[in-house]
Amino acid sequence: MALLIAGERSGVGKTTFTWALLSFLARGRHSVQSFKVGPDYIDPRFHQQVTRRPCLNLDPVLTSPEWVKDSWRRGCQSAEFALVEGAMGLFDGVSYQGIRDYASSAHIARLLGIPAALTVDCSRLSGSVAAIVQGYGNFDPEVKLAGVFLNRVASRRHFQLLEQALEPLHLPILGTLYRGDLEPLQSRHLGLVPAPELENFTEYQEKLAHLAQGFNWHQLWPLLSAPTLDPPKSPFTRGTLSSFPPFPRGVRGDKLNIAIAQDLAFNFYYAENLALLEANGAELIPFSPLQDSALPQGAQGLILGGGFPEVFAEELSQNRRLIADLQTKIRQGLPVYAECGGLMYLCGAYLNAEERSYPWLGILPADCRWSDRLTLGYRQAKTIAKTGFAPHGTQIRGHEFHRTQLTLSSKQLAVSSGVWYDPSSLITDNCYLISDLCHLSSDLEGWSGPTLQASYLHVHFGGCPLLLEGFLGACRRYS
């Protein structure tokens, strides 16, 4: 059947319960496929660290409802169990294409035809928990509640009060975590500290698996069992990503050696983007901008993904040998695709909250500055450059999530449009005209050239194959 773990709101413990269930199943050596609703990168890293399988993002804004269903089918094909972690509150989505809660956890539950379990923060509740759960259960008759998870319960007596209140609703309590069971996970400005940075990850995982052992497994086993589904409708053959189901193969020919930044500073990548790259001829070669002194030998393209380069600003700026190698190869025409953190790294310098400056690559006509304002949300974008990897006028949906802003560099020639008119520059145009999904405002964003595209937007290639094809085409021409 499979189960979606939702929340009454953000911060109630969805991730903790999801991680606990995954940890328990992994300890029993079960194969479990996890999914994450929305564009998030951080929670899927926790999933993957536990399950040793890529966690798939289910986001119909970045892709489409059809792609979400196909991702679901692909993921469930080779797993015993399937579990979806929701995003925000159960019905928190965007008003889009005539649907009031588009891309919400409820929308995904309806698309996949699976039930949801509601996670409730009980720290300030007793009898009122029933009103909350009943309200969520009755709000949309197409979304079935299979049970509840109770978090931050104060005591055994408190649990009995909650249990009595919920009894008339005939919904099982699937799991309970008491206040003090766990130390809170470390957080930073964009959410939880990613799993690879946590020194006590294994210890925390074992603790969660132990706590999950006391959950209501009589009810959970059938709910978590992966459904038997028809094969994906997309034209898929074979994929190359380890432990990943079949993926489409597009351009054939010799393998392209694509260097991809993967370390503590750069690690925000959608699993399906990596699989699509590989299925279309890319040999992904990881390297570390923090530690390596040069790009992998024979690289025919470069991907700089998102992450936390601002946290490692000093270490990145001190790696001058790699910076010199990148500057030389990029200016010689090595194709570069950069998103968010990658865009920042391409700037002349990063200025932190204390105005301390760290020199970076200097490829783009801008500096990157810390901002107290969080930029967050889905974006509708149209390519306006005659260069870049997607044809002029291509419609792209993406997502922004950062606490930095770009400022035009005083050391480089720029004009109000943001175009850099240095004859020796790789940059010939702004990349996108972007707006929110309602087109209430618009702005120029990012840079592009014949061999470079850099933007704050996180893009899923499943929603924009032209961008994938354009980048790989540039890599083939370079080779």
C-alpha cells in the first residue's frame, strides 16, 4: 500500500518519524524506497544515508503530475517497502492550475492513491488533539488518514489522555515519541545540518531504530509494503545509477566525462537528475572543491550544484590551485552548468555577515553577499539569452532557496541590464526572466554564454529535458 507521513504544520517531527521508520527497516536489512514531497535536498540526504538508495523527490511543479507518478512506479519496482515524507503541513501547497493545494502532501497522496499518517506536536495538547486530527481527516474526502504519529508527549499519563481523546475517531496511533527521547538535530540557516556533517549520525540512527521498535508495527507493516505497480509509462530502458531502477536513454555514443562537485560544500543534487545525466551518456566523476587541487583529468564538462559554500567560504578561497585550474579551463571553453551554490562559487568574492571577503572564481561579473533575508519559493522562468543550454524562449519551472544576494562587482564592467560587455568574457547575456508562479512580478536572473549557464534556480531535468540536452550537447562539442 505505502504510506505518506504528513504533518499538521512544519516542525512537528515528520522527518524524525520518517527517519525512525527507515532506520528500523534498514536495521532489519529490508529494501525500502523513500520519497520526499517537494524540492528539498537536505531531508533526502538523511533518507539515502540510512537506506543506501537514492531518495526521489516528488514535485509536480518542477516536473509534472505524470513524472511524479512515473517516479513512484520506478522507485517501488525494486523495493519491499515504500515511504513518502511530506512537506510542511498536509494541505500546504500553491494555488496553481486550478488546484488550491498543488504540490502539497495531500496533492501527492491523491496522485499516488496512498493514505497519509498525520504527525501531531502534542506538547501543548490533550483532548484538543481529536479536534485537530478529525479536522484534517474530514477536510478532503480524497485524502485518507491511516493513523497518527504523536510527538513530544510529556509522560505516560499524557499519552493516556491523548489516546482517550482519539479513541472515538477509530484511527490507530502508529507511533509515539516522548519529550526527551532525542536531542534535537543541529540546524543552520537553511534547515538541518546535512547528514554527512553529523559526527553522531550512526549513533542517532541506532537510537531512532530502537525507539521505532516500540511503534505499532501490527498496523505499520501492511501500510509500508511497497505496492505492485505497472511499469513506468516513459520510454525507459536501462539506467546506470547504482541501486536505481531503469531510466530513459537519450543521446547515444561515447561516454562524456563530466566533473561534478560533491563534498560538504556542494551536495544539493536531485537523484533523478544524476540518473538522467548518466542515462544520456554522462560519466559523472566526483571531485571536491574543498580538497582537490585540479579538475579530474579529461573532464569534458563541469557541474557545480548547490550546497553550503558560504559555510566553507574560507576553505574554498584557500584552495588556490583548484581555483586557478578552474579559471583556466572555464575560460578555455569547458562547459559549466551551475545552480545556486555553484553560481555563488563562480562569483568574484563572497562577503559574509561580518563583511569579510573571500575571493572565489571571478568568472561572473558579480560578488556574492550574505543576506538576512531568505529567498524562497517556486519560480516560473523563461530563457531570454540567445546563448546558454536551453533554446531562447524555453519555459522552465525552478525553485529558489538561499540567504545570499548577488551584487555587481565594482571591478568588472557591467550595465544596468546585468550584461557584461567585456569582449573576453564568457558571459553574453542574462539567463532568465523569472517571476513567481502567478507572474505578479518579474526580474532578470542568472548569466549565460555559449559554454556556461549559472543561476540561483534549482531545476529538475525531468521538467526541462531541453536544458539537459543542451548542456550535454555543449560537452560533446567541447570534446
